[in-house]
Amino acid sequence: MANNDRCDDDRHEIEYSVDGEPEHTAKRVLTVREILKRAGLDPKERCLVLIKGKKQFSYRDRLDEDIRMHPGMKFVTVFCGPVPVS
């Protein structure tokens, strides 16, 4: 039987936010990389953090990890790219 977690399902759009900007998907599972790219952010320079109540869950160095999407999820990003030194 096929795994439908990655299939689009037009009947159920999931709304979430990245850095306070609304995003949406029909996919039930997105990778960290996909979430960053959909928000127009460079995965090489930004790290994704899930905000759940007062807790924060970092996905640093886990770009290909699957995240099961739920309505209302809130993500923020932080700079994690290379910092030039003089």
C-alpha cells in the first residue's frame, strides 16, 4: 500500500506560519528544507525552530527530517550561516 503522507490532498489545506508570515500546504508531511524553501528562505543560512507553547524545538542540521504538519504550527528561523571573520 502506498504511503499517502507526501501526497497532495486538496480537501485539506494546512495553515502554518514561518517568522509570522502565513504559509499553507496540502501535504501532511514536509521536510525542514521544504518548509524553509516554501517561505523563500535559504536552508544554507537559516535554521528552523518550532514554537510550541513556551517550548522551542530546533531543527538545526536536520534539513531532510520529516515534520508531520498540523494546522496552526508556528515556526521561526534564526541565522545559522557562515559568519565572515576579518
